[in-house]
Amino acid sequence: MQNIADLSQILREDEANHLKDYDTLNNVLIFDQEGVFDIWRYASSSVKKIEITELKNIELFLEKNKMSVGDICSVEEYYKIQSLGIKANSISKSLNDSYVKARFIKNSDEFEDKIFEFTVYKFSIKADYLRDGEFSESENANSKWGYGKDGKGPILLVDCKKRENKENRSCFKVVLDGPNEFPDRITPILQLSNSIDIERVEIYNDKEVSLSEIVGKTQAGWIGMEFDTDNISTFYAYALKYPNRDFDGLITIGVNFAVKAEDDFLIPIDGAFSTSVEFRVSPWIMTPNTLSSRKLYVAQAPYAYFTKDGYKSNENFIKQLKEAVGEDNVEVASKEYTRNDPWMQDEIEFGYSQKDSKLKPMDVVLNSPRNRGLNTFPILDLYDKKNMGYITLGGTGQKNSLDSFGNLEVTPPIKGYPLGRIYHGGSLDGTGREMMLAVRDFLKAQKVQEPINLYSDWLVVGHVDEFMSFVPSLKATCYNKFKLLLASPTKFMDIMQNLADEGYCKSKLFEGKKSADGSSFETSVEDILNDQVMQITNLKTQKNIDYNRKILIEELNLSEDDIIDLPACFFPDVDREGGYKVSALMPGLVNLVVYGNKLLIAKPFGPIVDGECIIEKYVRDQLEPLGLECCFINDWNAYHVMDGEVHCGTNVIREPFKYKWWEFNMSITQEFK
């Protein structure tokens, strides 16, 4: 293929001192933008100086000094600067209506007059710079994207849902000011600034979508533009990827010129864009417990647990959920999608993306890399039937239980982070189990909910929802309208000791309950207090929770008043590798679901005093003053004995934030870190 220098030479036609299309950079100019004009390249070796004899709509500069008619540039001067500066001060009304006339002087008696014609254009790009769903023009020819309430710049949504709703496309228009025709073999093109961006964005014109009219994806990074009678060329764009470790989410699209080579193949001309627009891909945003609930999802598991009478389903668990929040508010994933996998929380995480304040945010479900029975549910049901956006993550290396999304949560809004902060569990020093790097990198790249890494590897399952959660404080008058709930072995042991001191040593815990193997799970207050292994285990567990407590207070700028400790009891357990871990002995109270003002909490089966479970009473006393209603759900057989609770077996899709993510102030967050 011929290079651009060869092509520009071919395009020169010297006819009676009239140069037409003599230079692919210089025969078209952009209004009010300074370029370079290598005038000496058109001089023979015998030319000693060049005199400017006439200028029309053109300004020339010699080392930033404006040249006038009659000014002369010698070969010595030109040798120092290599080119003249050139700038057009008027937009063309027709082809070649602006020019520079120059005299190429060899000596006092020998010279040659030449004319250099130009066509001057101005391009602008209309897009949703204000993120209000309306077209506007950028204040600058080459716009830069900015966060904050005063920031500007259009947004792209990732193409991750069915295209019935074309509103999810981002539209922009290139407006031409100047002749709606161009010099021979020169054409304006729409071009991506980065060659790798063809993997990150796809752009269509305003006609029906077809591969021949696409920029990006599998096509080239540019396309020739055709303008309508109003001098407008309309385009639509989707992002192909969310921000990630190797992608900051920014994509620049600009107007350039190209040379038409053989078969009209377009070769972009090197140089800066005449105008450009910088898009940012909307991040994927998680929704915390404090946002309004829309639907509670639970998985149908026909063979949830085994008894002496055979397998039993989780039908009773589902029935309790419907009684608590209303049948219409519960969506049951049928067995054809669940394949007897009951852990709805572990498979998916609900979130959304948003491109402007006018269009409803796009629901996007994130499928975990665990790839168990529920793996088809988000694809065949949420994506295929409900037209929800769908993405999934994975990476190299062996999966572990920390890759399930009971280990992925987000806080309510806090100071500096109006969309909250994502948190997930891992090991203490990086030598134990960690969530996949591919998932962690993805979460970090979304920026607006900067993740916090907590220590959860001390648990057999290892999920953050086993020792903490957030609930709304509906009567709060301070900034933090939530409470952080932390599992507290110390609180549990204190309650047990108080019961013993009051003469309830023989009171039963887990009365009539059995473990997965059918053995009795019953114990008593006395047995708990006298079990030295249990005491040591819970002391160590409390230290691990306190370690996370300190991180959360520092990272979230919390006070002790923002925290409520709920009783919890753990027992020594062995993980799959044979190492020492712990699991919940009593059903985990913090492993709960927030649905409106109702809390769906695992029934603890604690000691009964005066006809009431003392653990349930304590929980109600702590949480109901917040304006919440506690609903205790019996999840023992279907979930608890399998190392999970109510939260693990359910999932809730919530309303998006009213706060717009693009108003996020990056600088403020630094004050609270």
C-alpha cells in the first residue's frame, strides 16, 4: 500500500502555476485552528526567498509573528522554523475560495508566482454534554469529560441487553459549517482516537443497523461521513465493555480527513482532530439495602435437604417469604433454571447503569464466576425473558467460595461516597482465599463505589454477609441514615451468662433441631458456657470481627453510634482443604434481607423465657426503634445446616439511586480516606 507521502504527491496537479489538492493537510483548513504550511516544499532548490503577494481569508505566521502582504521569508529563516503557521479567519462558502499567493524568487530577475487555494470548514459535535437527555454543543472544539455537578460530557451504555429499546443508544451529530463538498479524493471521516477502541465501542449511522455501516467492534476505526441537506451527519453508539483494569472508560471520537486510495479505501491523515467528543462509559452501580425494594428473588429447590422420609423442597421457606412481604413481591425462579441450586444471592448481583437524567436507568445483572446450578437463570430468565442487561466476569485460576456474591455487598451512602462503597472479603495477608482478581479489578475500575477489602477467610464459606450487613434507620436525623449490624460472639456469650445468672442454665437452644446428618443439634445455656473449645473459638472470632470493625470505622468514617452488635455464635469447622475455620452455630442474624421496612431474619431458635425467644426479643429491642419490623424466617433445614441463611438464599432488585453517578466528586473522596 502506498504511504500518505506518496499519495499526497500523486494528488498534486501543477497546471499553469495553479496547485490543486497539492497537500492532503494544507488544502483543507479548519476555521480558527492554527496549522502548519510547509510552503518551501513547493520551491526548487534555486529559490532563495518567498514573498507573500496576496492573502484571502488566510493568516500566515512566521515564528508566531503575523505575516502581511509584501513580507519575505528567506531560505535561512525557513531553515530554522521548517514551516509557516497558517490559520483561516473565515469559513468557506465554496471550494477553494480562500488562498495564499506567493512569489518564489530565485534572483532579482527570475521568479515564479504560485497560488495555494484552500477550503475552510468548521465541524462541531452535538451530544448530550449536560447529561439531561438533550443535544447541546461543547464549549470547546475538543471536549474533555468531567465529573461533578458542573462537569460535562456524554455517556455511553454498554450493549449488554436486547435492543428492543433503542433509547439505550447514545446519539451524537456531526454538524458541518462550510461547503457540503470536498476537494477531489479528500473526505471527512469519523474516527476513533485509539486503535484499541474498536474493541470498546460500536458506532452506527442513522440508517438501519448493518455491518457495512459500523465503526468499531469488528470493523475499522473510521468511516467516511455523508451530510444531509442540513449539513448534519447523525450517529448512534454503544459501548462494548465496562471500565476495567486496562480500560479507563473514556472513548474519544473525532472528525479527521482522509485520502481516498484505490477502491475508495480511506487512509486517515495524521494530525489532530478538527473536533472531537470524549464519552465515558457508564459504570456498573450496585444498590444497597437502604434503597427501595422492587422484587425479592428466590430459587426453587426441589431437593433442598434430606430427611428420613426422603428429600424435601424449600417450599416452606418460600411460603414464609411470601407471607412476610406479600406474594406479588416474590419472584420464584423455577426448577428448570435453578437445577436445585438454592443460593440465589451467591449467583448474581443486581445493579444498573445510567446515561442521562431523562432516561430510566438500565437494570444490569452481574453473573458470578461460580458457575453452578443457577448459572443459566440470569441468562434464560433475567436477560432473555425480562430483557435485563447481563454481564459476567471470570478469570484464570481456581475458583473458591469467595467468588460467590454473598461475598459482594455495598454500603449505603456515606460522606464522600454518595453511592456507597462496595465491600468484599478476602484473606488477612493475601496468602489465603481471595475473590478473583478479574472481579476485583472490574469493581475497582467503576470508581464511583471504591471497594473495601475485608477479612473473611476465617469463615468456612468466607462471605462478608455472614458477619455484617446494613439496615436503614428510618427515624435517623443525622447524616448516616443507616446502621451497621455486626455479628457479636461477645454479645451472645453475655446473653448466655445473664440467663445462667438468672437461673436459666438448662434452657434449650435449637430445641428439636438436627444437623445435616440427622444428629441432634440441641444444646443448652449451660453447655455453651462450659464448652471451652466453644469459648476459645468465639473469642478468636470476635477478634476477627473487631479487626473488620476497625477497617469499617476508618474507611466509612463511622462512629460507634452507627453500629449495632447482634448476638452470634460460631463453632470450629474444617474447610475443604482441611484447615481450621468457623461456621455459624446459631443461625446468623446479620445474614438478613431488607425489604421495605421489613427485615427477614433467620429464626435463631434461642432459649425461651416467658414464652419468648430471648434472642429474638433482643433483636427486636435493637432494631424496631429504627422504624423496622423484624420477621423471623425458619431457614434451618433448607439453608442453615448447609452453611447459609435468608440472605444467602434470596436476592432483591432495588430502585436505583436518585443521585446521579456523574455528579460524583472525585476530589472530595480523598478527604475521607
